[in-house]
Amino acid sequence: MEVHNVELTISAVQPSQYPEGDLPEIAFVGRSNVGKSSLTNTLINRKAFARTSSQPGKTQTLNFYKVEEQVYFVDVPGYGYAKVSKQSREKWGQMIEKYLSERPQLKGVVSLVDARHAPSEEDIAMYNWLTYFGIPVLVVATKADKISRGKWNKAESQIKHSLEFDATASDFEMFSSQTKFGKENVWDWIEARMAD
Ligand code: GDP
């Protein structure tokens, strides 16, 4: 998609604030610092639109970005915070779980992992959880430019092995926000989900 127009529609702290209407939604999940804002900014051709790394302890919101009046990108705050209190993490987790499992507009989830490392336990839990609920998942391995091209296949198989990747329920792409490798394929996946 050629993107010219993006607006932050709402930073929601509760479900009553989610946008009305039936535009499809694509959610982006991953550990903080994995490259989530870099990916979304690449997809929408912006240098810095989606906020970079929400700081630990900051108010956590589900951010709905309306892209070309056709789709919402939903930025789900990075998991893996140490500093957020257990209580607020649980409350927050429940809101995210509810959003991901019960939102009719949600057509797919882009789940980011770092191409250089084995997925964390949280990455694995998130992947299992999403596939359990039958949500189409695109696993995007970020920062691919940081490993040599000759090692991409190995990195991909290691990530898939750790996730017990289910190729019937999910897809995989390598991505670099630095070289923009993977941008078209990620967009193709999103557009296919929008049409589902
Ligand atoms: P977020 O917390 O998941 O939103 O992560 P950011 O997008 O803010 O990225 C975290 C850090 O990783 C920043 O310093 C980015 O410049 C860097 N980064 C993100 N994506 C890439 C990438 O594809 N390649 C490289 N080399 N660095 C990246």
C-alpha cells in the first residue's frame, strides 16, 4: 500500500475508547526494543511517527493508527517490562488478552522477534496464545541487517524451532528497518488479512 495519510486516532486505556466502525485492525506485538516502532514507521513511510519505545512505568495504552482510511495499526505496548507493578501488569495483560481474543475487527497480529536471538519465553507464550485463539500471525524477525545474509536461513529455522512454528496457522518474514528488506512482503500479508 502507498501510504500518505496516517493519524493517531486514539490512545486507549479502556475498551470503550476503541474506535467504532468496521475497519480491519492489525496489531503489532513484541518485547520493548525489538524494533516495533521502526517496523511500523517503515510500513507507513515515516521516520518517526509511531512512538519509539514506551518507557517502563509509563501509562500503557493501545494506540490505534488509522492508515489511509483503510486499516488500523494497533500498537500493543512492548511486553517484558520489569518496572511496572505486578498488579498493573496483570490488569494490563487482561485488557490486551481481551482485545486480542475478542475484537471482531482484529484480522491478524504481527509478532516481532529479534532475528539475532532465540525467542524469549514471552515471545513463545505470545505465539502459542495467538495461534491457540486461531488468530493469523505473522512472525517478523527484526534487525536482519545485523546478521550476515548467509546466516538468515539458520536464524529462521532456530526461531521457528523454538516457537514450534505452525506453518498452517502463521507466516514468517525477515525484516530490516535499515535496509527496508521485507517491507513489501509484510504489507502483502497485511493486505491479505484485510481482505479476509
Ligand atoms: P520498539 O521499542 O520495539 O518500538 O523498538 P524501536 O523501533 O524503538 O527500536 C529499538 C532500537 O533498535 C532502536 O535503537 C532502533 O534504531 C533499533 N532498530 C530497530 N529496528 C532495527 C533494524 O531493522 N536494524 C537495526 N540495525 N536496528 C534497528
